[in-house]
Amino acid sequence: MEIILKYFDDFSEPQLKQFVQLQDLYRDWNQKINVISRKDIDALYLKHVLHSLAIAARFGFEDGQRIIDIGTGGGFPGIPLAIFFPEVEFVLADSIKKKLMVVDEVVKALGLQNVKTFWGRAEDYKQKNAFDFAVSRAVAPLGDLWRWARPLIRKAQQGDFANGLICLKGGDLHEEISISDCKPMIWSINDLFEDDVFFEKYILYVKKE
């Protein structure tokens, strides 16, 4: 938890309590249903929570906006972002039901009122133009993510950035970007968080034209 407070220090008491609860909740559930690598569970705050909050360090979502987390897995980046932005609505989508069961239980234990889950593929979500942003973490190539996300995102701008797709990715992205037909803005997470684990990890943003 200390690593979160190293970079963020403006949490309410309920938010602090929710972040603190994450370790025990995920440790307990991960023993039943593996949603986080066993070797990563002790580094939950660094590798999963702080990594998710890289989006919050760059993007300030506005109260009342709606965000879909595509391929949320065990709830990342959606759950940390939902704690960070309590007045923003999040829909956490995944095609694997047992992972969403863990997400639902964690959300319930945390008392998060701004999170719903969707069991299925993002491209099967029936309500188009329903979200301001889509977020995702290492789920699929950029071109696929944009193809799934684009119909779900309404064209608008409320804050500093126009609505669009925000994804967390790592490694050499040149080929992936070149075949995606997207022209994303890119930020190095190492410029936000100095920890070595974020070397060659990036935030990509594609706006809805």
C-alpha cells in the first residue's frame, strides 16, 4: 500500500480503507480461483494496483462519465480506477464467468456502488455509444481493441481528452501500432512512476473521431 501513497496522497478515508482491503481480498480469492499470477500476489499494489492507476495519473475522468473495462480479468484496471473515481460509473466486462465472480465478490466486499459487471465479449455489448471511455490492460492487439471499443464509445469531450480508448501495454509496440490503423498518443509509465517494473510499459490513447 505504501507504493500507492508514494504517488497519490489525496484519498478520502473510505478510499484508503478500500485500497487497504485489496490485498487480503485478492490473496483469499486467488487461492480459490487463480486470477493473478501466484508470483505476483505479493506485489499486488505495485504490479496491478499502481499499474492500473497509471491511467488516473494521466486522465482525470469527470463525475458522471461511464467507462467500460474490456477483458477485466480479476478486475484490473477497473477496480482500482473505480476506487479512485467514486463518482464515475464502471462496467467491467469479461468472457470468463469465474473471473467475474471474483470481481463481483471483491466489489461487494469493498462496498463499491459504481461498478457493474458484464459477462461476455465487448463486441456483444448491445448498447452502442454507451461509454465515454474504454480501458484495457494487456488483453489484445491495439487494432482488435479499437475495433471492439469504437462502437461502444460516444463521440464527445468533457475534460482534457476527447472520449476514446485507453490501454496499458508493454514491450516493443511499433509493429502492433503500424498494423492497427490507429494513431495513438503514447506515454511511458516510467515517466509517471520511477519503479523498474514499469520499464517499457506504456499508456496508449486513441480518441473517437
